[in-house]
Amino acid sequence: MLREIRQNEKISYHIEGPFFIIRLVKPDNLNALEGEDYIYLGELLELADKNSDVYFTILQSTGRFFSSGADFKGIARAQMDDGVKYASETSKWLSNFVARNVYVTDAFIKHSKVLVCCLNGPAIGLSAALVALCDIVYSINDKVYLLYPFANLGLITEGGTSVSLPLKFGPNATYERLVFNKPFKYDIMCQNGFISKNFRMPSSDAEAFNEEVLKELREKVEGLYLPSCLGMKKLLKANHIDSFNKINSLEVNGSLQYWVDGEPLRRFGQLSSKERKHRL
Ligand code: CO8
């Protein structure tokens, strides 16, 4: 039974057989997402979780980027949110950062269906953190990368990346890229088996790529006993679930002080006015 859920203009979803397909549909700003959009993503994952006909949750996107992470306009709005609602800066960022971030990360960590990401282009920040929480990743070509620009934005690791990145890429490779704000490019994603298949399609063909992945998945699941897939996901997840649950809390509580002190706000402002750039 599909329960009703609100709509979101940046994220669409539909169900096709055993696949719950979530698509980012705001390519104009490279699929940047605001806090409410990340909450919506979490709600969609819950919806997929509760649907017993669904076995795979598939993340797709549109345009040249998978997602450029937190929308700096949304951050600016949260900063201006100075009404009577919040008793202090701590209270404001608990609501605008901690609660949202911990919720969407938790939705990915505990998700019971197999999470498949169709990486049609680069992913940045919290969105890249969610990609690293997926079980299977397919790439459109070798131009994809993941960037966690926390050191450039006055932030620290979030979205479970303190665990997911060392787990998937190794601790030293992770240190080098996080500390010096460098992307995880296609080569390291391939070396570590992070990407299961490169579809070798032009970056302008996201739609065709999404369709091609789905076509292959339809063929791959043919004849399988799908509850076995979920049973195995549960066991594979058991290896690391305690570490993820612990780090989700440590990360957001650690980040809170950075938001209260204000350095991320200053740097997001510079990013928005193009005074600051990421090294790619
Ligand atoms: N927010 C809003 N708009 C964006 C964003 C963004 N994150 N990224 C790109 N855009 C917009 C640009 O402003 C531009 O719009 P316009 O055409 O109107 O000027 C359009 O998308 C295209 O972008 P560019 O012209 O900059 O394209 P380039 O190819 O030159 O550069 C980049 C692409 C490198 C992705 C560059 O746009 C960039 O650095 N973007 C910012 C990425 C970023 O730092 N994101 C934040 C990551 S940190 C994070 O996600 C954790 C935050 C935690 C808060 C979570 C709350 C729940």
C-alpha cells in the first residue's frame, strides 16, 4: 500500500515493479538541495522501506551533476531566520542543521532495501555523503567525482562520511582528500570497486543512462528470489551499522559548534558570490 506523501518540485519518485525510483529534477542549479529537500529524500526512503513490493531503491538525477550538495541560498535563508522562533544560535542550528542532517543520514543508514545510485555526474557535500551510503553505484562515464569540501567551508565530516569514506576508499586516501579538499575521482572509485560499472555514455545523456541502468537491472533481477536480496543486505549492513549510528550523532553534534561560531556561513556566502571556489 502506498501512503500519500507531499510533492517536491526538485525531487520526483515513482514505482516500477520492485524498483522505487527517486529522481533529482532541478538541473539548473546542478540539483543543489535545501534542508527541506533532504528531509523529503528521507521521507521517500521511509516510503520505500514500508512498501513490501519494493526491493530496490534507485537514486537518479538529471543534467550534468548528480547534485552540488547543500543549496547556498537555503543556507543564507536559514542564517536570516532571526525571528522570535529561536532562543539562541544553538537553537537555530539545532533546527536548521542538526535535526535535518541527522534525519536524512539515519534514513540512508537504516534503509532496508538495496540502494542503487545512478551517478550521472559529480556529487558534492551532503549529497556525495548519501552516494557513499549506497550499496551499488553505476557511473555514466569516467568524469564523475565525489567532493567533500568540508575543509573549504569551515565544516567537518557529516552524513556518515567519517565511517563510509575510510571503509570504501581506505583511511589514508580519505585523509588526503578530506584534509586538502580534493575530490575522489573516478580512478580511486574504480580501484576500490566503489563503481560497479561505467556505462561510457556522454555526460549530456543522463536520461539515456538512467534508462540503460534500469534496463540492466530488470534483466539482472529476473528469476531471483528477491527476499534473499534483502536478507543479505540486512546481514551485510550488520557489519557496520553500529559504527554508522554512533558517528551520525558524533558528526552532527561536533558540527553544531562550527555553525554557531559562524565560519560556514561566511564561507557559504563567499561561495554564493563566487569569491570562493573549490579546487577540482
Ligand atoms: N547551491 C545553490 N546553487 C548552486 C549550487 C549550490 N550548492 N551549486 C551550483 N549552483 C548554481 C550556481 O550558482 C549556478 O547558478 P547561476 O547559473 O544562476 O549562476 C549554477 O548552479 C551552475 O553552477 P556553476 O556556474 O558554478 O557551475 P560550474 O560548473 O562552474 O561549477 C560547482 C560547479 C563546482 C559545483 C560549483 O557550482 C560549486 O562549487 N558549487 C557549490 C558546491 C558546494 O560547495 N555545495 C555545498 C557542499 S557542503 C554540504 O553539502 C553540507 C552542508 C550541510 C548543510 C545541510 C543542511 C541539511
